[in-house]
Amino acid sequence: KHHGAGAAELAAEVLAGGGSAVLKADRVWCGDLGCELREAVAVPLVVEDRVEGALLVYAPGVSAGLVRAAGEVARWTSGQLELAESHRSRTRLVEAELRALRAQISPHFSCNALTAIASLVRTDPQRARELLLDFADFTRYSFRRHGEFTTLAEEFRSIGQYLVLEQARFGDRLCIDVQAAVEVLPVAVPFLCVQPLVENAVRHGFEGSTGPGRITVLAWDVGAEAHITVEDDGAGMDPEKLRRILVAGGTPAAGGGGSGGVGLGNVDARLRRVYGDAYGLVVETAPGAGTKVRLRVPKYRAGVTAPPAENPMRVANPTLLE
């Protein structure tokens, strides 16, 4: 303990110099005749070519073996610090990506959903209550703060609630078909990897149109993978514009596609980062021909695990495939 007061000063010198040093008694010895610690080795801790700290090893005398051992310990410690920094960087990236997706859940949707609910309060209070619960669960799930992964069951639960709210707004004009095979419901997937695709299908395929529209969401079991499709029969889009969105990775400025660009590009980039480039989105579209988005995910992948569901499963109207 009596060497602690000077340790910070010695570490600061190592940080300034950037190299290892052997410190003799005139720099280290505390002056206590009973203290055997007379010399020290100071080794920098380097993280991504930056000196972030120093390891100080005190001893009665410094030998070549002690210098080598201190260097090995410093390298191991630097490696652990780099791993921690990498984890923090990945966490910040994931948080930024989810913030971008949450930003596309617009006040426009919330206002329209609450207006539709309000219109039923007097004529059908039970229906209004059910829709209000769906709205609360949908927003709670979309804005949750923990977990990079979820299950397809939770994702489809949120999708069902979103579509029921939109159907309350559009009525019979919006036809919905949501089907999920029971075998794939427990599969862990990146959080918000399907829901944004469904929102895009409604907002960019159907919203603004005066005619009817159909949204189809399917998930089925294919051996070691789960396959999912999100399809609309709406306006479609220019394939070249779609290519720019996916290349840009969903950044609003680069994607040039508004919130739709954020949703498609963001989901595509996250799927590729988690599973590899072979698992990016496959999109079929053309102006006036609707849009079909395909994705597939491994049913099991190391490091991909979902936290327990926060609420009991209450999916709004999905049909389980046989």
C-alpha cells in the first residue's frame, strides 16, 4: 500500500513515453528500511495502438525473466481491454441501429392508431379496449431497452398487433394474412428484423392508395433454417433505388429512401453482420408490381440467444401452419 501514492506518477510517465521501463531504487523505493520492494518494471497497456494504461510490477530486484513476464501479462491485459472495447463498440453500433429503426415508428402512425381507437370508444368499447392493449404492447416491445435478440414468436406477436391496429384504421381495404409454423416460433433472431419490413409494406406499399391492398407475412420451417417472407401488392419500387438503399446499409442520408430505406437497409446490414453475407435480404420488386422481401435465418447459431418474453404470448390473429 505504501507504494500506491507514487504509482500514479510512475504510470503517467510510462503513458507519456509509450515504452517499457525498468525503474531503479531512486525512483521506486519508499524509504522504509523494512520494505523489500526496491525496483519495478513499468509496461504500457496498448489498445488499438493507443496507450491506455500501465502495468507496474514491484520486486526486490528486476531480472530479465521478470521483464519478460511483465511484458506477457501486459500483452494479455491489453488483449482483454481490446475485447472489452470491441464489445462496447458493437453495443454502441447496435443501439444506434435500433434507434434508427425506432425513429421510423412515426408519430403519424401513433396518431392514426389512437384516432381509430377513439372512434370505437362509444360504439364498441370492448374492441377499443383490445386495440388499446395491442397499441400498448406494440410500443412497449418496439421501444424495449434490453436484448439484441428476440424470438420469432415475439416478433410475430408485435407484427400481429401492428397489423390489427392498421386494419382498424383502413377497415376492409386492408387484407391481412399472417402465418407462422409453430416449429420456428422459438427461433432466436435479431430484434426488430421482421417488424420493420411489415411496416414498410404498409406505409410504402399501401398507405396513400385509395384501393384495397393485401399484406402477407409467412414463416416456415426448412430443415436447419427458418424462412420468412413479407409481401405486399402495392406500389413497388425502382430496383436501382432498392440497390442503393441496401448498399448504403439503411443510413437515412445515404439511402435516399426515407424511413423505408432505413428499415430495409438496416435489417439487411444486421442480418449480414450476425449470420454472414449469405443471409442478407432478397427483394423482388418493380414499379406497380408490389414488393416481396425474403429472409432466412439459422434455427441455431452460437451467441444468438433471446431473453425470456416480457409478457405472455398474445398474438393478434396469426394462423399456425400445419
